Amino acid sequence: MDELDEIRRRKLQELKEKIERARVEEEQRIRAEMTKREILRRILTPEARSRLTNIKLSRPQFAEQLELQLIQLAQAGRITKPISEEELLRILKRLLGKKKETKIRWI
């Protein structure tokens, strides 16, 4: 019986540790997301943030890459004033201009 109790105690301890690790990771993820939002709030005008939110809905991975690039530029001191929606659109055109454009024509 003692051996069974020991196994249960170890399993319970492992479960507690796993739950604690998950809680810590979630807190870190939330803190990182809040920091990212704060930086974007400082470097983008409200209109540009709205545009970025719309892009996130249609192309989440692309929007995530764009956010990371903007944050890196801001942290490097290369963004000195908030980016307007027009400037963001120019950046998007440059980034998307590299891709081949597909057109569908109806006959």
C-alpha cells in the first residue's frame, strides 16, 4: 500500500508542476502580447492600427510578421513618429509587391 501511495503522491506532484509551468507560460505569453500591443499603440496611428487589425483577420501570419518588423524598427530607433495609415499602406504595397499577382478573368 505504501508503494501505491508513493506513486500517487509523485503523480500528483508532477501534475501540480505541470499546471504551474502552464500558468507561468500563459502569464509570459500575456505579458509579451501586452508589450507588443503597447509598442504598436505608440508607433501606429489609430487608423493604421485599425488597418493592421483588418489585415490580421484575413492574413494572420502576414500581419504577425509585419508587427514584428515594425516593433524591431521601433526598438532600433528607426521609427521616430507614429506611422499613418497611408504610410502603412505604402509599406504593405512594398512587401506585397514582391509577390506575383494573380488575376482571375471571367470569360
